[in-house]
Amino acid sequence: MRAGLMSGDIIESLNGMTVTGQSGRKLFKAMAAIRTGDSVRMTVLRGGKRLSVSMVAG
């Protein structure tokens, strides 16, 4: 929730890397590269609408 995500959100991209339609491996790989303090940009699908979510990894 602190990151701006809600239950049911579908993460489509993480820091510019498309992660939808994958088995989850791309998402886990992209997440593993994120370090505390890094800026993170996500595109999520929420209720049929695309939203941009930005946060700093904690």
C-alpha cells in the first residue's frame, strides 16, 4: 500500500521492463536488481486503466 499499489493491480512494467505475460521470472529478476534507495517506476493495470506508480525502494 505504501508504494501506491492496491489488491488486484497487475504490474505491466517495472523500470521500463515489460513483465506482463511472463511466468513471473521477468518480474522477479527486475525486482532482484532493485536496491534500497533506488527509484522505481511501475505501470499497473487497475480496473482496466493504466496508471504510473513511482516510489523509492525501502
